[in-house]
Amino acid sequence: MPSTFKIVNRLKEIYIIKTFSFDILRYLKLAGKLFVTTCNSIISPMDTNILYTEIGRMAYAIAKSNGEVKEKEIEHVFNFIDEEIKSSGTTEVMYLGAEFNKLRKMNASARDAFGMFFSFLENHGNNIQQRIKNMCIRLAIHIAATDESVDETEIAIINKLRKKLELSS
């Protein structure tokens, strides 16, 4: 089924919005040539898979912050996903688990994963509902407390996360 397009003119830029998947491309006409870039300033409510992928990065960063991802942390992440599916009724939350597993298999650093999540917050934090921000804090605390003790690194990351989420309100 072909996508419908809506064209909106703004100054010398033309935004083309693909209505089914909400992919947004920005066409810039410079010196008579056409350039295509992605427009990162808009996130639609339909793009919850992107949101949950980013939250998966945050979850991985918390789990990996003390050097390794423990089996108990993995179990808690997936229990949290199950609870979230039951309470919210959305299955997009599974993107969180998929990203968490992908980063775990890559053995990505906590710093890189957190950096990607913070970059996302910089660009889209104002568009994230308070309920989702609260869920991020709950998940971070849930993961950090898995081994029944929260170390200084985890506390520092959670405090930084809380501050970043408050700033994006």
C-alpha cells in the first residue's frame, strides 16, 4: 500500500512527512541542488519503537555501569518489560529488550550506550511524556538494585539521568 505524503513549505525548506511511518525527511535546496537530510527535531507518538529502543540503551548502560551485565539484571529487565506490557497494553516496549540484548551481545560500553540515550534526550526530551520519564527512573533503580546494593557508579548515573530527564521537561 503506497504511503500518502503531505507537503508543507517553511521558508526555503520543504518537509515531506510519510504519514504511515512518520518518517521525516528534509529537502534543502542550496545553490540549485537538492540535498536530503533527516529531520531529528520531531518525534511522533507513533514512533514509540524508537523511544523504547532508546530506553533499552539506557537500561543497558545502567546494567553495564559496574563493569558487567549480570544474569539477575537481565532477568529484571525482562520482568519489567512483561509488567509494562501488562500495565500499558503496548507491545512496543519489547524494542527495549531487543536493544538491550543487541548491546549486550556487542559488549558495548556503558558510556557509549548512555551517550546515545542522552543524545536522544537532547533532541527529543521535550516530546517525552512524564509517565515515560518516570518509567525510565523506575527501571534504572530496578536494575541498579538487582543485586540488593546500589554502588556509587549506579547512583551517579541514576542522578545524572534524573537531572537530564527533569531538564527535558
